[in-house]
Amino acid sequence: MVNNSISIHEQEESDNEESSEEFYQYRFVSQNTVDKRWKTLSTKSRQHIHDLVLNSIPTVLNNTRGTKRKANLRDLLDKLITKIDEKLETLQVPKTSKTVNFDYDKLHSQNRSLELTLAQELDQISQMEMQLEHEKQLLHEDTKSLTKFRSDKKAVDSRNKMLQRNKLHPLLKEELGEAVEIDEELIKRQFKLSKNKSYDPEKDDQLCEIEKSLSLHLRSIEKTTQPIDDLVYEVEEAGKCLLQLMKNSGLEDKLIDKVFL
């Protein structure tokens, strides 16, 4: 990072991390130092970075569904590589000691492993999201059934009140309104629903089954969504590791911003 003063400090990621936690060192370098001592990347280094990004394209395309999406993604990746190459031509980096040799094969292997892990976790998240949508659909259907049942019950109760009026004295009928024809089938269904004058929902088998089904779907949704937070956390950690590997390869923050943002 470039600034008008020079300072070095270390920052610990978290007190709760494992004993193998990493420490990152940030350097603030003056613009004068950059202009005098920093040099552009060598042709070999630029070519290595180019090959590293290029070799990762097949993995990305293989995990993309649809011919059209693959073609569009390929065009975007080609443009990205072009921008990276243009940036690397003018990117200034500190001089490295001749005795320092980067193990590019090891870095490439680690990067490949992280990409495969990330792809598997993304696929798992996609499957869990599909399962979640299925559970939501079942819940929606059960909710509609429950709403319809309550609406039908309300209609039955209203009809029963009107049927009761039909049994009144003719003079009372004139006061309460027009008489309603008796629906024998409706009366039989209502009689089976409850033999008592008062309706008890807890003894209604149909309502109890619907409520039980809703409860099961809600618990299933809760169990399905619980592992998603852990997967998202692992995906974020994998992303951090990828960024760190690129830093170790000599890329600076500005390059990272261009590539990932």
C-alpha cells in the first residue's frame, strides 16, 4: 500500500482462533520509494499469473449449467484476463531477493483444492435451497387447505343460523328475513362434524391433521436451513484463502479490487 509515511504493524485476526492462526503484516510505503525502488513484474512472472488464471477457467465453466450461460461467462472471463494482462504490464512490485523462489506448483495445487472445495459447497447450498423451496411450497399448499377449511366452516355456521330461522314461527320469520331452504346434506355433514351444539376444534380430526402437517413442515424447514449458515461461513473462509494465495503470489490490493470487485 502507498502512503506518505512508512510504518509497519501486525494485527491478530481473533483471540478465539486456533493455535495455527495467521498474522498479516501491512506495510505503508512512500510514493518516492515506489518510484525509485519498485519495478514492474518480469515477463516470466506475468506469464505465470496469466497461465494461473487461464487454467482456472475450465473449472469455472464445468460448474456452470446451460450452453448460453457458459458462452457468456467465457466472454466475461476472456475480458477479465485481458484486463489482468494490461494491469500486470504496469504494476509495480518490490524487488525480491534472488534467493527467494516461490513454489508456484504448490500454490497452484492449493488454489485448485480450494476451488474444488468451493464448488462442492456451492453445489450443496444449491441443493439445500431447492429443498427449502420444496418445503415452502408444501407449507403454502397446507396453509391454503387450512384457509379453505376455515372458510367452509364459517359458511356452514352461517348457513346453520339461517336454517334455525326457518324453524321459527311465521311471524318471527317476517322479522328476521326471508326463509332459507333446508340443505339436508349440509345438516348431515355438520352433524357428523360435531354432535354437540358447540364446536370443539381440538376434536376436529380434519383440522388436527392439517395442523399436524403444518407443524411437521415447519420443523423440517428449520432443520434444513440450520446448516446453511455454516456453509456460508466456510465459503467466506475459502474466499479469504484464495485472496491470501494471490497476495503471496505478488499481487497487490489494487489488482485484487479489479479482479474481484
